[in-house]
Amino acid sequence: MALKFARRMDNMKASEIRELLALTADPSIISFAGGLPAPEMFPVEAWKAASNKVMDEKGRQALQYGPTDGYLPLREHIVKRMAKVGVTCTPSDLLVLSGSQQGLDFMAKAFIDPGDCIIVESPTYLGALNAFKAYEPKFLEVELDDQGMNMEQLEKHLKENDNVKFIYAISDFQNPSGKTWTMERRKKLIELANKYDVAILEDNPYGELRFEGEIQPSLQSLDTENRVVFMGTFSKIFSPGIRIGWFCAPPEIMDRLNKIKQGADLQSSTILQMELAQFLDDNDIEEHIKKIIDLYGKRKNIMIDAMTKYFPEGVTFTNPEGGLFLWVELPEYMNGRELGMKAIEKKVAFVPGGAFFADNVRENCFRCNYSCMPEDKIEEGVKRLAEVIKEALR
């Protein structure tokens, strides 16, 4: 039998992170691989109370279809989340998503024809690359430094390619690097997007999880020509299991995204939206986020201290001010994929860095997550990693 699949399937591969997580299901493995929130921070009892209240008071509504753009009381709560990143909006500016991964797919579906260009950071989020590839784009990579995207490289791409449809940016605690853009780079990005008339997809799953300093204004808050689409999620500040994210977008773009949502799944889960809105009514989400920040900040510091103590000379790593990840760079002759398999033999795991590059793949790097492991396992895991790295040194 020779079934005739769509050509786009040739570009779709299993996520390396998902494949790796299957290997690390063994509880004896110390995993720095997944971008998993700490499960001990999930407010199980408070969610149970909110769920019961919804079913007792609004059960029939919760089990019915709802509007495509989302449950209004939830969107009213999201308006408050947007205010934290400097954006003044109304519920009509918002579209509730079934997780922000759905938003990545929708943005590409709205903008990309085969052969069109998407500009991405180098490295960038693996899940975004996988979502975009189905639409057969050409990726244009822009190197990251400690201040954000290299603006000279960005403008070169914009000058030389007249079919750039959007720029994908994670400006706060970037996945995988943990880096945060400076205000100067944010403003320059908006300036160049205006000059060359391209849209921006701002992916901001981690912006509220800042350990040091003040939350940075979002790219959308700096937008002067209605070209920035902001994508947020409750996965990192509450729970990934409820699969609720959102778009905040200008009207012209929102109209198209709403139509795509109608065709994809009609709406996100009514009952989960109502339960989340009820939870937010009855609980202090800011206090909950503060607890997450305190825990993750502590775990990040333990990982940084352990890497400083155990890693050999010639290995460098980022020190994020927030988020869930840091990035390790090895001597150029080392291969993170090969190192990763040796690390699993020592019962420790990370994500090899090559997966986070669109085209110009670099293998001498890897990503570590510090949010999900207990403090004692973080130090032990880093110690094991150091042993693997030292064994691979020339």
C-alpha cells in the first residue's frame, strides 16, 4: 500500500524533546531536559474548589459550546496580565488558544506560503521551528548576543529578502538561551519592522517569571503600527495541563486568526476556561506567581553555583534573570548529541543544542532546565554532567 500523504509531512519530525522525555521517564534519571514547571507548585486543592464551584453553579454552561474568541470573564483576567507587560487592551483584542503551541501553528497558517521567509533567533525554540515547518518556509537566522538579536544581521536579512512575513522573537528569558533583550534592541526591532513592513510574533511564556529586576515592557507595548502579535500562556505561571494560552493582536490580524481558530477547533475548552476564570476570581494569582519565582530563582542559583564549581575550564553558561532555562556552550570540537547519550548512561539528561537551530546547526551546546528538579538533585546532576564533559575533553 502506498498512501499519498501531503508534501508538508516531509518536513515534520518528532520533537527531540518529546523523544528525550520518553527516555528520561526512568525516575532514577535526573532530568534537566524538559521545560516542565515544578509539579509541587500546582494548586490542586484550589483548582478542585474552583472546578466544583463551576459545576455547582454553571454546570450546563460549562458543558456547552462557547464563543471562538473565548470565555469573556477569562479574557477580562487576561487583560490584567497584559497590563503587567505594558499593554492596554480590551477583551475584544484577545483570542484564547488551546495552548500557545496552537498559536505558533495559527501564525504560520495566517502568514506563510511555501517559500516565504520567517526570521528567527539563533538558537530559537524547537517547538516553534516544528510548528512553522509544516508551512514550508525559509528560515533566516539572526544570532543572539547578551543584548538580544543582532540588529545588523536582522536588517541585512530584511534588505535582501522581500518575502519576509514575520519575525519570531522571545525577548524575555529566551528558550533555549535564557537571554533577555535590552530596551535598545526592542525599540530597534520595532523600528526595523516598521521600515520593512513585516509583522512580529512575540512569544512571551516566561516574562512574568523574573527573579531579578523589573518586568520589561513587551514588544507589543512599543508597537506603533499595529504589527506585533503577543502570545501568552498560563502554562508557566499556573499549569500546562489546562492548555490555555492567548493571542493579543491588532484587529486586522485578529480577524484572520479568529477565522483560523474557527476552522481548527471552533473554540478552546469551555469548562477549562470557566474553571480557570473561577480560580482567578477566588485566588491571588500574583501571590502564586511570587512563590514560583522564589522557588525557580533558588533552583537556578543552585545550578549556577554547581556549574561554577564542577564544570571544567572552556565550558561557559548563561545566568538568566528569570525563566526556566540556561544554555551551556562547550569547546567547538564537542558534540552535544553524543555527550547527551553518555550523560544518560550516568543517569542525567539535557537537550542537545543542535535541535534549536533552524539551518546553521551548532552541536557544541545544550539546554538545561532548572525548574523541575529538587535542589539536591540539581547539584548531583550537574556533578554527573561535569564528569561526562571532563571525560570528553581532549
